Amino acid sequence: MTTNPISCEPCRQKKCKCDRLLPICTQCTSTSTQNKCVYPESGKRLHNASRAQTCRDRGSAVLGSGADEAGRERVC
């Protein structure tokens, strides 16, 4: 059997242990969510891209220069 280096979406959302078996992990098989057992293309890139978008969204909602009282740049 083949495994994926990243947990499937349902296991990531539930924060449960995924054995990452392909095409369907054991958790999804036992919980009858076989049709939702999908794996992201790549882990860090997707996480970093969504985090960057969140930072941009937060930044557009925050008023001011983006620096704290000490003059340091805020980082999400």
C-alpha cells in the first residue's frame, strides 16, 4: 500500500491520527467518509499560502501604519 506524506482533509479537520493510506485512509473508511478522503497537493505551500492570505486580510482590516508602539513591524 502507498502512503501520502500529509494527512487527509477530514483527519486534519478532526485533528485525529491519519494513517495516510491511499486511496482512502483507515479513519475515513471506518467513519464512512470515503468520498471526502482527499489529500492536499503539498503541505507547507498550501499552509503558507493560506496563512499569507489571512495576514493580508487582517492587515486590510487594521488601521494604522502596521507598526507597534516600539516601531517594530507586526507579523501575523
